[in-house]
Amino acid sequence: MTDTLINWFATVQAWLFQVVVQPFMFHAGFSEYLEDAFDGTEWFLIGVCELVLLFLILRPLEAMIPVHAFNDKRARWIDFIYTVLYRLGAFSVLVFFLIDPLMAKITELLHLEGINPFNLENLLPGITDKPLVTFLVYLLVLDFCEYWYHRAQHSFGWLWGLHSLHHSQQNMNMWSDDRNHLLDGVIHDVVMALVALVIGVEPAQYVLLVSITRMLQSLQHANVRIHFGRLGDALVVSPRFHRWHHAIGIGHESNGKGTLGGHNFGVLFSFWDILFRSAHFGKTFEHTGIRDQLPTATRPARDYGSGFWAQQWLGLKRMVEFSRRSSR
């Protein structure tokens, strides 16, 4: 069955490349990038498959066991636009393949100087002939870096100015994982691509690692009453565990005092939060958003934008505003 699906995928990829992508590349004068375009076709199809699977699996679950009813259905459509852009545009992989030649050149120069670059498989030689173990080690290392990058997004004013767009969704849903400022997405993908290349992740492995991570993160953001039990939530990030990360006044603040911080920064594995004392285990499913979206007697509600371009522009303004605050 698996071989059949792989063969179907390869057939569709070859057809799409030959009929659409290759003629376009020749017409546009980009024939020297045909190999990269073939990889891009693969990523486009993987993104399509992800969208179909998410709609077939998570959309019915959101209808059957929702956390709450949406008060702004348009917000979900905006999130869907982000998902299409990130999944079909393959930002993560595009960055990886752009940086890969640069890293290869650096490695070549280091070899000429007699310096052997760091590689995780060289550090753990016993895993070289065990593909599954190698994959799991890479997944663990990358998720460890994801945890600290995510925590940095909640610690530095300028990064939070961008990342706060992600947290401003008060109707969190299956598409909300990709609700990120474009600049925030580029910075994140460059950092993670560099980490992956430094530890020796191969392109084919990176494709699978990113795809699995994205699918699980879509589940975490879904509007579903799902958790993995006391032990499961302590190991893997569940929708309930992650909802507390998005909870107003808890997930993005330190001790509810309005300062940067928060809880539950784990991307795939929640035990990082336990290990580094940032875990918060609640048994309820909280509403999501940011405290300053709620008006008070002394200030109006902050506008995070209702449309794609407004959200992007306001994110840049917050980045500048919050960076000035932290520099004082």
C-alpha cells in the first residue's frame, strides 16, 4: 500500500513538472534551476496532501468536539490563507535549499584548512546504519532548538512584536499554526535550516521532519477538546496543553503581570517545558488571545488587524514599538 502511494505521488510529481513547471522554467529563462524546481514541485504536492488530510481529519473533529463556537468566521479564512501560503509556498524548504549550497561551500573551505565540521552522525557513529534512530535523534535535536527559539519569541520585545500576530487569534483553529508574520517566518526558517544543516540533516530527511512537525502543530492549534492524559500531555504537546500557551494572560505573560514570558513553549515535546520549568498543566480549555486585545478603563483594545496585509503592517509597527520599549 505504501509503495503504491509513493508511486502515485512520483507519477503525479513527474507529470506536473513536465507539463507545467518545466515549460514555465524554460520560458522564464530559469533552466539552470530545473533541479531545484523539481524539488519544489515535490514540496508543492506535499503541501497539497497536507491540506487535504487536515481538512478530512481535523475539520470533522472541530465540528464534533469544538472547544467553543467562533465569533468571527472570517478569521479562520484568513488563517487558511496563511496555511496555503506557507504549505504550498514551502518557505521552510525553500530557505533550506537556498542555504544548503552556502553551507556546502563553507564545509569545502573548512576541509581545505583541515577542519572537519560538526556532524551529529560523527558524534554518534552507532546511529549511522539505523535510519529510524537517526531520524528520531534529528527530530529531538531540532525540537529542542524549536523550544528555545519559541521561548526567545516570548522574551525579546522585537521578536514578540512579530510573534504576537500568531497569538492574537481569538478563534484558534486547525489553520492557526501558520498564522505568522512573514518576517517572523523567514527568521525562524533560516535559524532552523542552519541548525539542520550543521547537525547533518539530509534534504530528504528535512522534508519529512518538517512535514511531520507541521501536521502535529495543526492538531495542536485545532479547536478540539482533545488531550493525551496526564502522562501523554507530559510527553507530547496536546491541543489542551498548547491552548494554555495561547490562553489570555497566561501563555504570553510572566506571572500574569503583563511582562514578556509565558508557559508551554514546547513545539512537539512538552517535556522540555517540564525540564526547564515553563510547563503549565490546566484541565480546562481556555479562550485564546492577548490581554491588550481586551479594552480597559485606561486604554482601548489594541488592533492586530482583521485582514492579511493589515496584520503584516501592524506586526512591523509592533516590532519597532516593542524593541524601543526593551531598549529603555
